Amino acid sequence: MSDHGAHGRVPTRRERWDAFKRSPFLPASVLVLILAAAAGLFAGSYTYSMANPTPHRIPTAVVGAHDTARGKAFLDGMEKALNASLEVHRYDSVAGARRDVEEQKVFAVLDAGSGDRVALDVSGASGASVAQVLAETAPKVGAEVGVPVTVKDIKPLQAGDPRGLAIFYISLAAVIIGFVGAIQLSVHARGLNPAERIGFTALYALLGGFVIAAVVDWWLGAVDLPFVESWLILALTMFASGMVFTMFNTLFGRWAMIPTWGLMVLLGNPSSGGAVSWPLLPSVLGHIGRWLPPGASVNAQHTAVYFGAHQHVFPFLVLGAWALLSSATFWLWRHRHPGGRVSAPAHAGA
């Protein structure tokens, strides 16, 4: 009778909550909320960064603009049209200014020191979106101030990538597949021990980077890549991305996807400068992006393709630092990682 009464008793609110916490419905409900928030944040971050790119700071080489009335009038008109976003660097010669275009220190060269017109040399390879803004603005300003303007692209993009997005796409692929690969290892190869997990992450990064470069260059012919360098940049990007997820999986368990997605996708990709050049990004994103794996990957790849003789070490240091930090964190706290095999106990008397 007492058993019958116990079965017929209505559970208390606390008992119902305890049962809900033990059920699969709690994590499923949390995921519903997280996914809804992620969808809004994803759309918001990309819209905020890319929907209406606005010049914030465009480093521009200026030769002779302050020595002639037409040069000063044109420069003043450009700064007014772009809301004073030109960051003027004065040079004594056009040759010196163009050297710094190759070094990616300036995005354009304004020459007003000779002739009856001003010449604006843009560099599509430095940033297609920046070059487009300058090329569209200069003739309008010239017409307003009565100064003839010649616009020329001295460093154009490759014919197969006229908008300069291929580098962003291949870097995006390396980032996404990098951490998705680590997720799949955690699901389908859960028994991998720490050294094995790092090794297989490096293996799929090397192979994946090779395939990305081969498809884009050899198969599609979209971009003529410096193959070995591009391959290794993609591989390092995939490895760093995979180890970032592995680090977060060690620290946060099953919720590792949240910080990985936030760091790599919500923050890293929009601020990478791949789809919209960093002078047109909101200023904070323009600075942060260079320190994150997606931005470092885009920078290294972009320089390798278009400015190979002037490659910088900084993006490689950023990618290497993320890979080292993530791997070291995983290794030091590997006992917290949900994967791995339990060693069989030694037989007594063996």
C-alpha cells in the first residue's frame, strides 16, 4: 500500500528539476538557446564588419601635393570626401613611394609634383575594396576642384580572382575544417592519446592544406599560388585551428564549440581583412584581426601571393603562437580531456 502511494505521489518541483537536469532535455534546451544566439551574432558580426565598409585610416603616399596649388586642392578634396581618413605619408619620389606599396606600408600613391594633372596609383592587390573606394572617389573630387586626375592600378589582382576573395575563401576553409576536424577526432577517434591526437591533427592539416591549394591553383586555376609556401600556411592555419578547439575541449568539455566559434568565426573571420581590407573595417576589428589565426592566415597568404619578395614574419609568429599555446595547454591539462585510452593494468606477478 505504501509502495502504491509512493508511485501515485506527485513529484515535487525540486524532484522534477533534478530529473530534468539528469535528462538529455537540459543540454538540448541549452543548445537551442545557444544556437539561436549564435545565429544572430553570426549575422550581426558579418553585417557590422562587411555590409557597409567605410574608410577609417588609409595609409597613402603623397609626392609633391603640398608643392602645387592643384595638388593641395585635390588632397584637401580627397580628405573631405573620405572624412579625413587618408593617413598621409610624404615622399620625395614616386619610386620610394612604390617601394612602400610593395612593403604594404601604403595603399596608394598620389603624385602631384609634375605635369598639369595629378596621378593616383592604387594597388588592387593591397586591398581590392580600398582600391575601389579610392578609384571611385578620385575622379569625383577632381571634377569638383577642377583638377584632371589619372587613376592607375599599379598592382592589380590576378585575372582569376578579380575581387580578391580567393585568399579569404581558402583561409576560411582552413580555419573551419581545422576545428571541424578536431571535433570529428573527438567524436570518432575518442580513444586517441594526447600525442596521437596532436599527431593526427598535424596529419590532416598537412593533407588538407595540400588539397585546398591544389584545388584552387591546379584544378580551378583561380589563383597562381607559390605552392609550397601557400600549402604550409594553410597547414599551419588548420593545425592551429584544430588545436584551439582541442584546447577549449580540454578546458570546457562538451561546450568547447562556443569559445571556438566565437574566437574563430564570430570575431576572427570578419576581422581578418580578407573580404574587406582592414582600413575599411571598424577600427577595433582592424587591430584585433591581425592577432587572431584567421587574420594571420590571410595576411601571410596575401603577402605570399602578391608581395612574395616582401614577406613578413609577424603573421607566422601569430599562427605559431596560437598553435603552441593551444598544444601546450592541451598537453599540460591532458588529464581533463574527455578522450584517450585507459591503459590495461599490469598482471600481478608479471
